Amino acid sequence: MSYCSAINGMQPESRRALHKKYHDHHYGFPIHDDDELFGRLIMEINQAGLSWETILKKEESFRAAYDNFNIHRVAAYTEEDRERLLSDPGIIRNKLKVNAAIENAKTIVGLQKEFGSFEKWLEHHHPKELTEWMKLFKKTFKFTGGEIVNEFLMSIGYLKGSHDENCPVYQEVLKHDPLWQKI
């Protein structure tokens, strides 16, 4: 069952509304801001082993904890910042995930220097098959297994699959995302 179909079967209404907002306005749409791309990567990494609903409910806490996903600030985090994050009940307090966020921020700073932006690094490698993306992410980033890479890339429009062709949002994504024409 696709995410598009699953939303309609969700109960109660508050749960459905949370997913519908993400589905209708964010999932599969391109992101052109490096900090927001980094934020989506943090959220996808933190979803591993948990429900996406858990992550959506904690999004504002993630934003607050990680300085609104500011890549340069996160890359400069100290051991005190790591400890702060690991004691923050508003986010996922997993040492591997916290360390991955900080180390991935440092990696993205390097990619920005080399390519001009995280987005340009992604564009430089597009299009690729999922297996090729997985190898690239595993080589480049921390804590980025196949499902994380797949969901991250679908959620930002680099891989098809975020919406069924009969989903009303599918046509909206096509209007906003010329990358789908290259997939």
C-alpha cells in the first residue's frame, strides 16, 4: 500500500491530518534550501526503526534542538551539544543518530565547498538508480541505509514513488519538480 492510500485509512482524524499535511505539501516536492535538505535527512535517519508519524510529531522539537537544521551550526557542535541532544526528550535520543547528524553536517559543509551546495551535489549525481544512490550515500554519509536513502530521495523528488499516478498530489509534484522528467 502506498503512502497516498494509507492516509485515507488512518484513524483518528488528528493522525490522518498530520500525515495529510506532509503528504500534500512536502512529500515528493523539491527542496532547494540546503538546511531544509539536511533537516529532511536528519528526520529520515531518525525514523529508522520508528514510525514516520513519531518523527512528524517531533519535527518542531528537531528544528529547535538542531538550530533550525542550520548545517554550519550543527557541524560546529561540541561534546556539550551532543550531550544536550542526548538528554532532549523532544527528539530521538539515540547516540548513533545524534552523531550521524553532526558528522553528516560536517560532510555537507565539505560538499558545499566543492559543489557550491548540497543541492548541487545531489543534482551532480542525478539521475541514478536506487542501488547507485545507496552506494554513494553509504560512502559519503553516516547512518544512511537503503530505506533511509530511498525515503530521503523520494521525499525530495529525486526518486519516483512518493505518489501514485492517480493521487491528486502527483500532478502538483510534476508541476514543481522537473527532476521527475529525468527519472
